[in-house]
Amino acid sequence: MAKEKITVKSWPEADAALHMIGRIQVERQGLEANLNTKVQDLRENFQDLTQDGVEEEKLLAKALEKFVKANQDDLDGRSKKLLWGTVALRTTPPRLVVKSIKNALAKLNELGGKWRAYIRVKEELDKDALEELSDGELKQVGLSRSQSEKFYAEPDLEKIANTG
């Protein structure tokens, strides 16, 4: 890792710096590709090692659920503590089931009145439309235009990779 301050004082030095940036990027891309291959191999290996257990776990859980539902009267309230853990039945909180957002919105709008309170309208700036305003008009509403120049360095990675 570079600890010294680096300065560029000429175009040949600028070109050399760009070459070094490119070499660093090419090396990093190679290492990242290697890393991604290893991660993918690990994921596939993990999947292979755990697949049978996952399937068995699902089957056991389904059988256990069926048994507990069939024997609800034996539960201590909503659960039963066993030697290796606890089984339980719980009632989930009510949730809103929406079959079609489009149809529900249309019906709420059709009903009007108090029903419109159940429609959320998001307010946001229309930046495309605001671009059409003059600087003076933008200033009236507390906005302004900003433009800057940003530096970028784009090494020829293919050339660098092929020549080192």
C-alpha cells in the first residue's frame, strides 16, 4: 500500500500513473473473478451437503405439525414442552389480503368521500418538469441549479492486461 504522497508533474508521468491504475484494476478484477468462482463452488458444495437434511427437516416438520394439530387437546394452553424442545400453535395477527391493488384503488375512488382517506398519495418533486423553469423561478421556490466538473481516469484495461 502506498504511504507516500504521489505527485504527477508531466504528461508522461500522467500516462505512467494511468498505466499503474489500470494494472491495479486488472489485478483486482482477476482476484475478484477468482473469489467469485470460489464462493460459487462453496455455495454449491454447501447446497449438496445440506440438501438431504433440508428435505428431511421439511418432512419431519410437516409430520410434527399434523400430529400437534390432531392432538391439540394435550397441549398446555397453546404449547407443550417436550424433552428436546417445545411445540406450539399460535394464531397469527390479522393481515390485509389484497387480491388486486388496481381494483381496490378503483373501488375506493369510485366510492369517494370517506373512502378516499384510505388511499395514500406520495408527494415528490417532478425534477424533469422543474428543469424547464428559469433560475429565477427556481429561486422563488428555494431551488437552484448546480453543475460541476468531475475528473475520471479510464485506463485501457484490455491493452494493459495484454501487455502487463
